[in-house]
Amino acid sequence: MFDLLRLMFAFIIMPGFLFTAVVGLLATWVDRKVTARVQYRQGPPWFQPFADLAKLLGKETIVPEGAAKAVFLGAPLIGLAGATLVSTIIWMVNFSHGVTFIGDLIVVLYLLTLPSLAIIFGGSASRNPLSAIGASREMKLILAYELPFILAVFTVVLRTGSIMFGNILGYQLANGMMIQSCSGLIAFLVALIVVQAKLGVVPFDIPEAEQEIAAGALLEYSGPALAVYKLSRAMMYFILPVLLITLFMGGIDLSFWGGIAWFIIKYVIILTLIILIKNTNPRLRTDQAVRFFWGPVTALAAIGFILAMVGW
Amino acid sequence: MNDLTIAVFAPLIMALLCFVFKRAAKWLALLVSLGIFTLAIKIFLAGQLVSQFLSLRAYPFSAGIFLAAAFFTLLITLYSFKYMEGKERLGEYYAYILITLGSAAGALFAADFLNLLFFWGMMGIPLYMLIGIGSSAGAGAAKKTLILVGGADAMMIMGIGIVWVMTRSLQIGPSPLPLNNVYSIVAFLALAAGAFAKAGVMPFHSWIPDSAEFAPASVMALLPASLDKLLGIYLFSRICFDVFQIVPNSPVSLFLLACGSITIIAAVMGALVQHDLKKLLSFHAVSQVGYMVLGIGTGTPLGVAGGIFHMFNHAIYKSCLFLCGGAVEQKAGTTDLEKLGGLAKFMPITFTAFLIAALSISGVPPFNGFISKWMIYQAIVQLGKISPYWIIWLVAAMFGSAFTLASFVKLTHAVFLGQWSETTGKTREVSWMMWLPLAVLAALCVVFGLLAAQIPLKYLVFPNIQFYRFTGVWEPGMATLLLLSGLLLGLLIYALGRVKKVTVKPAFTGGELLKEEEIKVTGNEFYDSIKSWGPLNLIYKTAEKKYFDVYELGRQAAFAVAGWLSWLHNGLLQTYLVWLLMGLVVLLLFLAR
């Protein structure tokens, strides 16, 4: 019973839902603020993402005529549940390296598709042609980045010899961070580009492409359902960088102040890189993105993997 | 009479009655399959059984597969009541189902190669007849099936012959031969060809997509999706570990891994571009075998366990998907993706079952397909310690899984979600006799996913593998608990907001008043921008010319040889005289040597 309570606490409050949501929303604020400053605008105050969310909760819910209502309203929830579960797993393995909690690296890779699936099925269920196009673009984007992502992630597995997070972290504790090696650095760069696509930010905001398909899969959403989507998107802003830190930057140690500062530095570096890429690139077309990921990015990932085989 | 002999002969004898009493055939088939299912439970619980008559032998592995086979036959017979209602040749239809069940029992319980070969070959006959039973147009596909499957059986005879020469025994097992010389490798490949043709591994796969166009969905669910898969992989694992011995990282193991990887990727690529519900599913019936071959081909206990578990899982979700396809076909009158759409609202049970099965086959946790794939991935990663090629198999398997997801996203959109079409406006849910089998299979997907270690792995897989240990960790029960609490959290957010007050408005199409038919996104064009990518485009073009189809290649070769022969026999006396003279000269030269 006590274990169950602790599990629920971990899932709902810390480090699961509430913690990830708050930090994620703050991260989206940083993103918006920096983007605004780059464009010589003032930018929103820090509480703006929270205010947006509260506003959406007060709006009415509109369901398109003849849409599959259960899927339409259920899809955002699945995305939220998936994001929260991934966040909990990654944090729990970082808190104590020896612990095995729910899943390994392969499980996390597969759970990470749940938020994307939520967008796809939500868009598909909304009976809107533009949403359907958005859903298909999201799926194509998954196909595009999956290939280099597998190679990058399994470069880590090749070096550490295990798919367990505990062993991956233990290896880095003993032998230094993954990015300190040549192959690890290459894999990190590849994974960073993939994270950009997983977050769906420029240059990979193809599934939403406001100017082309009017937010695509999210077009028909409003009110609380849209709020849940925005929330899980914000959580991914936190979860994916933390996954990168776990795999490539030696993980997180929150047991002393220096560790916390060190983690914040790592997180800020990754967030800065993401925002930098976002603000210096135009959106790609779908076929360009597919060619980009299956061409140069996969080649880079393959080079990284081969270097890891040689032992660099 | 022994239980095993009853399991083999009761369905065969009852099938004869079905031919005679056409009206009662369906009830007879249901009763017999129910009886055989209870018998299968009894055999499974007994574990080991031997019958002197015909030398039949049951042990946990074959008994487990027979249990599954009888279970699928029972469900599909029930489904056929309504699905096949009003069709012609119903007596024959049920008779062939029973013959399939009986000969499957014979092949599974055969203790020596002769019995195996007899029943194995016998299974081809109902397959041939059932594919052609739907329409006269199916005759071509049925012929192709017969030639491919029969041809592979002929290769099996050769393999058995070589094994007999080497061991002077026709017993399957018990002392496995090492794969270290040319004879045993040839014998292995010949036997594997028989198993591969039944299961649909490339290059013997092309009968499955072809027959999917014409055969009834229930036949597809019974044979290529479940029974043929179960038997093919059963035989394959028997020859890999009882007749011969696969060593990890040996040339044969690498060959099998390559076969599995190519099957996964090539078939899933084929599935991605299909425009027909049943045909798309049939390509996945090919693609998924790749995972089983990949798992068993690793030769490690974990990989074999994963491969065998995947076989059971695949049979469950793939027959569920075919049965859903049949339900859609019956209600909408078509399986053309262009003409379907928006059925989720009208057929909620079918849709839910389809969605669960689709997520299972795509390997989305926490459903059953994920666990077996996860085991196979681990086995491949383990292989990395002794072989540098593991990443190729791993990328093929994981990337293939993404493509599987993509084609099921397309299918779900085109059939159940998306916009309506003219056919879907007036549909209703199918009768309980049809949705009950779907619901049972979908529920099994969930149960096998959540309680994998407690039920299927413990009773169906573990007794046959010496010892295996996971290298990763996956706790489906806890994960599902947390996912459900995540859903509750989301519902709480909905409750905080004003989700109760739902307004229904027409979809927004840029403020234009457009007719729905004009702006329908069917899903067929979902992946066109991927298809047009240079290398893929080339592969698709080559595939369209049927360069990857063994049957087509064989046909062309046969016609080329026959054409040459008929060119020789042109009926002119002079030509024949020239040939005679030339022959005489050759003979003289030979004699005067």
C-alpha cells in the first residue's frame, strides 16, 4: 500500500506530472521570450504559458459534426499519459542508478511514440481534410527521423553494452560522459536534430504548418482538449532534453547543490541549442525533411556507429 | 482410440459428413471444432502423449500450438455463420475448414517425417479450395498458391531424403545434426523452404497477397494469418533445433537473419502503398513472419522464445484484423480504401477491436505485440557481443516496426476515422456472432500484453526453451496502471474545464462551403511524398514489374525453356533432318575418339 502511494506520488507530483508540467511550461516561456527578443519583440511575461492554459480550460469544447467523438476527445489524454509515464521512468532511473523502474531504453523509445500517436489519431478523428493531412505529415516525420534515431541511440547501447538505464548511467559514471567520445558526440548531435523533430518545432513543424494547413491535426481542437495537447507538448520540452542528458551527458545527480546546478547547465545548453536551431531555419517541406533525415543525418549516425565499433 | 488419433481423424471424418449434409454443415463444424478445442485443452494439460497407431506424439510445444489452432478454428467457424450466410458451396466451405483442422493436428503430432509430409501436403488441398471458393476470379490465385506451396513441399521431400541418407532414420529428432557440411546445409534449406512457403517468408510469400484479393476474410484469418503461420513456424523451429542445430553467429544463422530482415522491410514497404484493406493486411501477414524468423534465427534462447511468442501474438492480432476487415466488407460492401471512411461511429465494437489489434501489431506498449518484439530486439542486442552485423537486423526490425505503425495509421484513417463516404452513412454494427470473435481476440491481445510473464510465456513458451533471461526490464502491469492514472489525470483536467458543455459544429475548411466528397482525404495518398524518394521509387517500380516474385520468375523461366523447345519443333522436315545429321556427327566424333 505504501509502495503504491509512493508510486502515485512519483507519477502525479514529483518527478511525474506536476513537476514536468511546470518546468516544461517554463521552458516554453523561455523559448517564446528568446524567440521574441530575436525578432525585436518584447515577448510574454513568465506566467504567460500558465495563463494560456487557464484560459483554454475556460473555453467551450467544440467537436466537429460527425467526428468520432470518443477518439477525438480521448486522443489528447493518451498523449498526456504517455508523456507523464516516460518522464517518470527517466527521472526515477536518474534518482537511483541501481533501480529498475518499469522499462528500459527500448520501452522508452516506444512509449515516446504515444504523444505523436495521440496527435495522429486526434487529427484523423476530427473529420477535417486539413487535420488528416497534418496527421499524415506527423506520421511521415516519424518515419523520417526514426532511422537515424535508432542508430544514434544504439550507438550508446553499443558503447555501454546494455539497454538498461542503470548500466548506461553507470558506464558514464566510470568512463566519462558519452559526448566526450567522438562517436558519442556524433550520436548526440544526431539525437538533438531528432529531438527537434520530435518536438515539432521549426524547421520540422511540418505537421502543424500554420500558414499551410492551419495547425493541421490540432485545427479542430479547442478548450480543455487543446489545453491537454499544449500541456503534453510543453512536457516534452522538458522530457526529451532530460532523455538526452541521461543518454549522452552522464545523467542527473540531484543529491547535492552542485549536481543540481550542473543539471541546470546541461539542460540550458540543450534548450539553447534547440531554440537556436529553431530561430535560424525556415520550415522544410515534407519530402525535404524525409530526404534530410534518410540522407545526411542517417549517414552521420552511421559514421558515429562505425566509430563506436572501432572504439573511438 | 487415443486422444491424438481422435484429434486427427474426427475432423476428417466429420468433414465427409459436411459434404453430404450441406444444411447442417455449419452446426456440425461448430460442434466438432468445439469438441476438438476441449480435446486440445485435455491434450495440452496432459503434456506428453503417444499414440502407437500412426506413430503420433504430443509434447508441450506441439500441444500448445494445437490448442491455439483449435481455438482459432472455433472462433472463425462461429464468425462464418453470419459472414458466409447466403454464399454458395457452404457445405464444402465448412468441410474444408474441418479438413484443415484435422490435417493440422496430424502435422503437429507427427512423430516421423512421413506422417508429417502426408498431413503437411494434405493441408494444401483445403487451402487451394478455400481460396477459390469466394469467386471464380480467385482460381488464378489458388493455382499460384498450390504451385508455390506444393513446390516447396517437393523441396521438403528432397530435404527429408538427404536427412534419411545421413541418419538412416525418419524420426524427427532426437539427436540434432550439426550444420557443418554441404549435405546437411542443403537438407536444412530444403526443409526450411517448406516451412517458409507455408508461413510466407520471402521469397515464397507472393501467394498470400494474391489470394487476399479473392479469398473470403474468414479464410484469410484462418489460414495465412493463423494456422499456416503456426504450422510453418512450428516446423521451422523443429528443424532449427530438433533436426538440425543452429549455432548463433554461424553462416546459416546469418542467412536466416538476413531472410527475416528482408522479409520485414520489403513486405512492409509493399503494405504501405496498398489501396485495398484485405491486401494491405496480407502484406503484414508476410512482414510479421520476418520477426519470427529473426527471433528463431538468432539461435539464442531469448530470441527463440521471442520468435515463438511472436508467432502466437501474430496469430491473435492478425486473425482479429482480418475478421474486422470481413466485418467492414460485409457492412460497407467493399474493401477499397477509397470508398471507406468514418466507420468508427457506426461500428464501435469492430473499431475498438481493430484499434487494439492495430496497436498490437505496430508494437505499441502495453499490448502483446510489443513484448515479443521487445524480446527479439534484446536477443539481437545480445548477439552484438559476438557478431558485428547485429545493428543491421536491429534497424530492419525497429524501422520495419515504424513502417507497420505508418500503414496502420493509414488504414485506421481510411476505414474508421477520417471523413465519411457514400457507403458508410447507413452502416450498423455487425451481428454478435461476428463481433464476439473479434472482441475475444482483441481481449486476448490485452491479456497477453499485460500478463505476458504470468500466462503465455509461462505456459506456451517457457516449457519449450531451456532457459532464458531478459536483459532489459518491462513491467506491463505497473506501466498500464500508471498509463490509466495518466488518463484519469487528463480527465481531471477536462473536468476542471468545461468539457461537459460540448458544442457540435461542422468541420472548419477555411470558411469555404465545400462538398465533403470533393475534399476527402482517403489515406491512399498519405505516403506519396515518401514513395517518390529516389531509391524507394526505384524499388517500387521494380516490384510492380514482379521482379521479386519467385512464382512469376519461375513462370517466366518455364515459358522461356518451353518457348525454346517449341521453337525447335517447328514442323519442317528439313530442320529435323539437320538436327539428325548434327546428332550423327556428334555421335561419330564421340565413337572415333
